[in-house]
Amino acid sequence: MGLCSNVDMVQVVAAIIEREGRILICRRTREQAHALKWEFPGGKVEPGESPDQALARELEEELGLRQTAGTEITRYEFCYPGKPPILLIFFRVMQFQGEPANRIFHEMRWEEPARLADFDFVEGDLQFIRELAGYTGFHAPSDQTDRTGAE
């Protein structure tokens, strides 16, 4: 099996949650791998889970959000030095119940997409941030109650 095969490759989901033109970003704790780096909420797809199921589980664990629904934006393989490649899957999350609450992170912030490159993100997210910077159609009307988290 070659290095480019994604059979048995670890899959990681990331949530792009946007509100009023800003995107939720989260900073890892000192105790986590990639200490104090910024990232989008999400995590590994567990055995037997689909990426959609992993997204819902991770957002409930990390932010306390329920009934999340996301649409895949992009996916790509990334390889951290000395590690096997992973498949990163980015979802635009527009529907959820609850208000994002910091359950595991050092800190959370809502930032404008154009400012994301100013933050020290985990290396795997950098390609997505570059793609996002060149994508002008990301913003949608912010008056939808399901996007604001209102129940």
C-alpha cells in the first residue's frame, strides 16, 4: 500500500462556524499536542464513525453544540513531520443548537476570515486558511436563527 492511499488513513474533521462575518477559532492548551496553536474545532473520526457523525460528536464534546449539520467545503491530505499522513475534512457548519461554550480550549475567538493568517495555526490548517483567503463567496446572511445558535 503506497503512502498516497487513504485506506486506513486517520481522518480529521474541522468545523468552520461563521457568525456575523467572523469565524470561530480555538487555541489548544499547553498540555495538548501542538501546544497553544490555533485551530478550528473538530477532531479525529473514530472507528465506525462517518465524518458527519464525528463532526457532531466533536462539536458537542468541545463546544456543547447539539444537532449540528455541516456541508463539506474541502478535504486534503496532510503529513506532519515523522507522522503518517492524515485526511483533513473541513465542514461549514450552519445549523446547531446551543451557544458555543469553551469546554476544552485555552481560549476561543470570533475572527474575520482575512485575519486568520495572523494567528499561529496548526500546520495542517494553513492550506485551508490560504484557500479561504482567496474565496470571496463564504459569507451568507447572518439573520438565520439556526446559524446564530438560537434554539
